[in-house]
Amino acid sequence: MNKKVSKPLSVFVLSGLVFTAACGGEEEAQVASDPSELEGKEITVGTWKGTDAEVKAFDELLAAFTDETGIKVKKKVYNDYQTQLQTDLVGGTAPDVFYVDAFLAPELSKQGVLEPIDQYVEQTEKDLGDFYEPAINAFKSEDQLFGLPKDYSTLGLYYNKKMIEDAGFTADDIPTEMEDLPGFLKELQGELPSGVTPAITSSELARHMFVLQSGGTDIVDGDGKAVLSQQDQLAALQPLVDAYQDKLVQRPADLGQGWAGDSFGAEKAAIMIEGNWAISHIQQNFPDVEMGTKEVPTIGGDSGSMMFTVSYSLNSDSEEKAAGWEFIDYATSKDGMKIWSEGAGVLPSLKSIAEELNLQDDELKAPFVAAGAYATPWQKGDSLSIVAREYNNLLPAALKGDMTLEEAMKKAEETANKDIETQLQ
Amino acid sequence: MGTQLEINRRTDAASQAPPPKKKKGSERNRRESMQGITFMLPTLIILVTFTLLPIAYSLFLSFTRVNLFGGIDFQWVGFDNYVNAWNDDRVWTALKNTFRYAVFVVPIQTAIALLMAAVLNSGIRFQNTFRTIYFLPTLTSSSALTMIFMFLFSLNGPINNVLVSLGFLEAPVNFINETDFALTTIMVMNIWSTVPFFMTIYLAGLQDIPSSLYEAASLDGANAWQKLMKITVPNLTPVTNYVLLMGIIGCFQLFDQAYIISGGTGGPNNATLTFSLIIYQYAFKTIGTMGYASALAIILTVIIFAVSMLARKLNKEESNY
């Protein structure tokens, strides 16, 4: 952050400190003035179990942190993260620091279970400018920061090199503008062996939010109500529905797979739009498939993609906030971030580490790193879970032609808004 | 002592309140009942803590809008949650799905279980081996079963391959992801996995039917079908009641299969949205709707209770032995 912002902010924070101290000091940031006094403390960190590489990298990160600070860390691994974390939070047994999916951040911060970390950032003079902006913005709510991103993922376009070449095209023929994509897929369709779909993508709001918002209308309005059926939104989505009905684009379920990565790996589709997590999945499980990646084609000339990010957040009920903050600080520092992103093969949320690891030159990862600058975070207030539920429920009806897109989206919007009205407001 | 008697008299004259005894006798009575209570205490504590309190608590929650996070705060909303449930289309869809599911699954699984039990009890060869094999599905966890069934019924799975190669289908059907088939797939799966359990219960019930009844029927010239319908079925009515009851409760509480197949959304297009799933969604997927989830849970309890009683009544009236 630049100095201009930080000075008034620190005055504000200081006055806030004095004020809260006078009222019993409950919300005071508990940063240790001398880090060595935290030595020997133990904190719990809540995570979900990732890939083997992630588990190994996380253990390395914890070991490095303990070496550095003398604070011991106990892992608490969730199998069903959302349900178990909620139960733990209600029961008062939640870890001191835990993963928060950006998607859940607004709901959780509204419940007051996440500690705002602005004061901690301020007091340890942590540099937030190095974070990718969409990633850190995903954890901001009402001008407060509720966590720091541990890494991020974006969407990109994958293509099967051999299939594209066998069909008589090169990678450069794949359009860079969404408007040209259906035409290209149509040409491709004629050249592909039977049983192979030109393109595959999951049809859910988490993948489509940036498309719906490409015309300038947000999917949720200021009151948290769903907005899904505006003309510009329908116009942005209609090409997908048309392409689906022409069998140019299919969903993994239509091909009998659980997710697009498996369909692509099984060579059922030549092109897919997926997150960067598919890279290691395909390399491990389908080593014979030669793939290439590109950025998601632009819509109306604007680059777009989705960003999925997860933070380390501080439990507002924690008794070891100072030690917890030390952990967050270390894990999102250059040292910690390097251990984690190098070991786990994920995209670091710090620009400097992405540069240090030369990810912008990485043949496969470069398009996903580039998207870090412009992608739309998968986060939209505390009503998003309901909006997404109805969208995902009704979009298939439009894809299959049971309803027109407008009917389906109107129904999704209505159902969601009724639910939001009765349940959340 | 006097007040105790007064209370006894006042609460219920007909409840055979023990007549005032001599002091010695009542002392002994009390010691005996203290003993009884001590023996029951562990069970009572567990029952109260883990069953009765949660039920009472969720009944209470169902009348509130509640936030369980950090410093619980309740807001009494009366019957709002119930009114909202009445006006909620998704609740009706879930109810319709659940009813459709129960109407198909309960009679079919009961009939198959009874038939299989009768066959396995008829003295055919290797009947113990068959009993063991048939019982295996019950021992497997239902989530593992769901995964196996998802494979069997998947687009490239064995069921589709067999049906296509035999010419029953022109193209493979997407049993799991098509709106029209998803619930049916779960039905087949559930019948397959619950039949063995009920079969075992029927087998136990069959041991209680005296063989003299069958011998007498044979002398009168009854065939196997007549024996089944006139002797076995009526004699098993109490067992059937139990099987129906457990079947209905199981069906209305259908959760894991629907959850796994739809990934928790109840899709495609609400096809696998069951009542338990909707409760789960409001309890854990959206934050701050625990009160509504509790109200739905109470409604489900009432529905299960009513349907079970109805089934029991119908079954009793039909039986005449």
C-alpha cells in the first residue's frame, strides 16, 4: 500500500485502539511487540486435505514456520470443510487460523467469526501491494480485511494438441475472442472423430459469473438480491445455450464423467475451459494427453476469467491471536509463499513469487497467471450460495431446451429472491 | 408427606396412586425405586442428553430466527418459519419427490423381501450360503454403494452397455444426470440395498409359524402360492408392520444417495431434492437459517409419524387370521 493511504489509516487505527482500550480492549489487535515471547505457544490451523503434493508442501511450510518463530502448529484437517467448520465455529472449537474460501468469506464475516486483520497488517507493516488485487479484494467486506489469500486459481482454455492438429488446425487458429468461438467449434466439429465433442465446460455459476457480468450488470444488486435475467446477461449467455444445443459444447455429465478434467483427459473433448488445477490432474492421470493452454477468449474485447481463492483467516474467538497472526504473516510472506506454491504447484498470490518462479514463462501456467490481474473473484456477498444454487439448478433446463433461457433465468431469479427475502433479510 | 398425598390425589384419581402405606413399607418402596432409578440412570442421561434435549431444542429453534455463531441470539418469530415452509415451492418439490420415492420403494422392497425370505425358508439347497450372500449389501456402507451404482449406471457403465448391446436402447441413457431418471436410479439402488435387511427380519418371523399349519394346508390340497398368501402373509403381519414402518422412515429420511448423486444441490433441476437434503441445505449451506431448518425437520417428523400410523392402521385392517 502506498504511504498516502496508510497514514490517515494508522491515525484512525490508533484512535480506534485508544477507544477500544477504554472500553475493555476486546477488539484490540494483539500483535506481540516482541515475537520471541510467543515461542513455545501452540496454535491450531484448520485446512482441508488437498493433493498429496499439497499435504507435503503444507507440512514443509509448518516446519519452516516453527523453525522461524518457535510457535508449534497443530493441523486440523476437514473432510467436509463447510459443514465441519460451521459446527466447530458454533461449538467454539474452531482452530485459531483456518482456510476460508472466498465464496464463504462474506457470510462468515457477517457472523463475526472472522477477526478483521487490518490492525494486524498495520502494526506489522505488512506490504499488501504485492498481492494480486482481485485475490485480496475477495476478502474485503465493508472496508475491512478478513484474511490473506494463500494462493489462487483462475480459468483458462485447454486444448488437446494432437486433436487440433489432426483436424488440420494449429493452436493459433483457436479464437481469442468469444464471439468467434462457436464458428471455430463448428468447423472443428466436422473434422473430429465421432464421439468427440469440440468443447466441454462445467455449467455452473462459479464458471459463468464473469460472462453474466460482462455486459456491466452484476449478478447481485446492492440489497443482495439476485439479478440474472437482464437483457445484457441473457445476450451474453445465449451463445453458450445455442452452442450446447448444436452439440458444440457439452457438460462433463453429458459425457459420463464427474468433471471436465476427466472428460478432457479421456479425450472426449478437444477444448475445455477449466481452472489451473486440471494441469496436474491431467499430467498425473492421463500422461499421454498432450495439452496446451491459452487465456479464456475475450468477451466484447475485454479479458475475463474467474478467480478462486482461499485465505488464511483469524478466528475472532481465538485465544492465540498474536501467534495466529504470526502464522498468517509467515505463510503469506515471500519465504512461506515460496515453499507452499513451489511444493504444491499452485499459483502464488504474491506477484513477486510468481516472477521469482518464472511462472509467466511457464508454458502451461502462464495464461492462468496472466488472468490473475483481471479475473473476477468467485465471491459476491452473503446471498451468493442461494443465487448459485438456483442458477445451477435451472440452467440445465435452458440448455436442454425445456425452457427458454429467459424463462429459466427469470425462474431462478424469482426463486432465489424469494428465498433471500424470507431467509436472509 | 401430606402435600405428597394431596398432589397424588389431585393429579389423577384413576392412576392408581399407591394408597398411603405404613412408614416401613414406603421406606422399602423408596429404596427399591431408588435402586431402579440408579440402574436406569446411565441410559436416562444418555437418552436425555442426546435425544430428548436436541429434539426439544430444535422444536424451540423452529419458532425462532436464530444465529448460532459467536454469542447466540434468538429472535422469536412464532409460526413464521412454518408459514414460509408452506409458501416455499422447493419444500413442495422435495415433498413430492420424497412421497414418490416412498410410494415406489416401500411396497416393492417389502414384497421382494417377503418373497426372498419365503424362498430361502423353503428348504432349498445351500440356503445358508444364499442367506449370507444376500445379506452382504446391508453390511456395505451406503455411500460406497452409491459410488458403485453411479459407476454401474454411468453413461459408459455396464448397465448401459448391456442394454444397448441387447437392443433395448438405441443410445446409452444418462441415468444419473437426466432429470427423468435420477430419482429412479436412487430407488433401484435403495431397494437393492435394503431388501436383505428386511429379508432377515422376515426370516426370523418365519421361524415362528408352526409347520403344522402348512401340513394341514397341504392335506387340504393348497398349492405353494395359496400357502404363501393364506398362511405366511397373515401370520407375518406384525413383522410386516415393523418392516413397513422402518421402510417408510428410511425413505422419508433419504439423504446420502441424493446428496452424493447431486453433489448436495438436489439437481438436476430439483429431481433429487429430498426433504432431508433441503433441511441439510438450510442447516449447513446457508448460514443463519437454522431456525427454518429446524421447522422443516419438525414438519418431516410429523409427516413420518402420520404416514407410519396410517400404514399401520391399513395393514391391521386387512389382516384377519
